[in-house]
Amino acid sequence: MNPIYQYIVYAIFALILLGVLSYKVYRVYQERSDIKVSKKLGGGFKFGKQNESTEEVEEEINEIREPRQAELNLTDENEGKLIVLHLAAKLDKKPELNLIKQKLSVNDMVYKNGYFESEDSTHHKGFKILNGEKPGKFDELKTISLLTLVLHLKGQRNVTKTFDEMLKLGRKISEAFDMQLLDDDFNALSEQSISNYRETTNNIDLKTGAYVS
């Protein structure tokens, strides 16, 4: 064979071999590139799982639960707050305790431990009537100079209704025994004072939801 033709055959063969090798190298790099892309996608799925777990934690945090007992022991903002009315007797017309008992017993007031209380006055509900003079309790042997009607605002429900009952009874006693009805500062009870008391009781009823119970 002519050496020139022989070299041509070798060159063709070498070109074919080089082409095959180039193809193989191209395939290897392409596969590596695909692997890198798939890793990125895998990271994306992992990120998605983290989001899901975070959402689950948030759902657990925001889940509705019953309040703990300690959270229910809230301080009553009306601790120590009172609405007070006084009934002052005239010097020559001081009523005796027995007469007061008779009047109050027909108005659902109970006498015990030296003072009167409304029948629903357990656990700070209702109101009380005390001796306005020291020591605060009534003495069977003494006439009465001053009656004090007390409405404790702590723990009350339907405070406006209770105040109206107390005011109504105070007016009855005032008429029956010719006593003067006074506010907590010992001034004659005015319509403005009554309005102020009712505003206080209305605010409490609104906060406790007494109007919808």
C-alpha cells in the first residue's frame, strides 16, 4: 500500500477515535452537571420540609387551650370600693332597733351578727345595713342615730339593680322614720350623686357582661 494512503487511513482512524473520546468526555460532564442540579432540587425540597415543620410549631403555639387555674385568679379591680348611703335620724326621733327590724324584715333584709344584710348578700353580693356609729353593730338597748347602707362592689353582678334596690329601701326608711338620706360625704343625697353612682354601677355591669347574662 502506498504510504500516503496508509497515513490517510491512520489519520481517519485517529479522528474517529478522538471523536469517540470527545463524546465520552461530553457525556461524563453532562451527567455531573445533572447531578449538581438534582442536589439543588433536593435542597429545595428540604427547605420546604423546614417550612412545614415551622408551620406545625406555629399551629401548636396558637392552638386553643383551656386557661390554667393561676390565670383565672385575677385581681378584682373593685377590691375595697364601696357605694355608701347614710340615714341620719333627728335628735328627738331616734328609732328603736325593734322598729327597724320590723321594717326591714318585710323588705327581704336579714338581721344577724349585729347588722342587716340582703338575702342574696353571700360572697359580697347584695348590700348591708350597719350602725353608722361605732362600733358599727347595733345595740338592742340603744336607739339609732345613724344607719349606713353599704354596697361592696367587689365580685358583684347586676350592680345597678342592687344599687337601685338599696336606694329604694333607703327612701322607704327615710319616709317611715323621718330620717334624712345622705350620700357618702354626709351631704343631702342629690340627683347628681345618684347619677354618679349609677354611672359607676353601669360601668361595672358592662365589664362583667351582666346585661347579657
